[in-house]
Amino acid sequence: MELITTSLGFEMLLRWGHFMAGITWIGLLYYFNFVQTEYFKEAEPASKSDAIQKLVPKALLWFRWGAMFTLITGLGIFAIRGGGMSMDIYVGALLGLFMFLNVWLIIWPSQQIVIASATQVAEGGEALPEAAGALATAGLASRTNTLFSIPMLFFMGASAHYPHSFSILAFIVAVVAIVALEFNGAYPAIKHIEAFKKLPEGGNMKLYTSVNGVIYSGLGLTVFLFLILDLL
């Protein structure tokens, strides 16, 4: 009994940490997409440059480490539970995993280039030639994370309040849809890799260019994935 109580207490601490880290991560994701990006469209060049050099690095620090601690605490919960959870949690976790990878492998490295370029210009130098491409790459990955976050949050909640039993067919269809969207968002960052050079051009932002567009797309993806889990 004492061992069970200790395990449940540790799981509760992990859940608390998971919520706090997740709120930090997703809150900053929404700040970047719904507030900062829209501000940068209207900001004076000097104000934008100052924000990129001083504000963005601080926000990205909390952003990327919020993602890291969300992943670590989530894995800890999985380790304690040892499986047996509803299919919803696995779909939500897959979305969250891709979001984490986008943060650390695409968004953060790309933003480092953008920040370095802005700093170099502010010091009287020339902009880095790769900065524009890095900004677009980070933007697409960030929009993809915003798209994924909407169903991810739904299925994390549904795992406890509207759980689905596991269906291999439903899970495969959900995985294919998620991977296809992830490939679209990650393509600019991986197109230089030899294995991908012969594939058709990817990385389409048409649905994600506006705040309303990415919100509607996220809601649509949530409904689609829900129906897949509910009907298959």
C-alpha cells in the first residue's frame, strides 16, 4: 500500500510539472504566432530589430525548455503508468513529440540564424544571406506546432474524460495524417538531405498564413482525428 501511495504521489508531481511546463510552452507558442508575428508585420524596422535581439531570445529560452520539461515529465508519467492508457493519449503524445522535435531541431536553430543576422545588421554589418530562409522555415514549423497543439490538447483531455479503446486501424490512419502534416512543416529544414532531394517540393503555408487560418485548420484536424478514433 505504501509503495502504491508513493507511486501515485510521484505521478501526481509529474502531472503537476507536466501541466506547468506545458502551459509555459504552449502559452509562448501562442504568443509567438498570435501576438509577436502579427506585431512584427507592422513594427518599425528599428523596433523589430531591437525585439529580435533582446526580447525573442528570452522568450525562446522559456519556450524551448518548457518543451523539454513537458517531454521529460510526460515520459515519466508513461514510465509509471506502464501502458494501458486510452488511444487518445498516444495520439496526443505523438502530436506533442513532433512539436518537441520541431522546437529543438527546426525552430530554435533557425531562430538562432535570424537573431545573429539582426545583431550583425545592428552592429553595422550585412544581413546573413540565409536569414530570410531560416525565418520562413521557423515560421512554417511554428505554424505547424500551432496546428498540432489544438488536437493535442483535446486528446490529452479526452484520454481521461472521453477515452477511446485502442484500434490499430484508427491509430494507423491518424499517424499517417499527422506524419503527412509534419512532413509539410519540416520539409524546408530537411530538403537538403540526400534522401529527400528527389521528392516533390513541399512546405506549403497557404492554410497557415493567417491566425484564423491556423486556428480553423487546427479545429478541422481535431474533428478529423476524433472521427477517425470514434468510427474506426
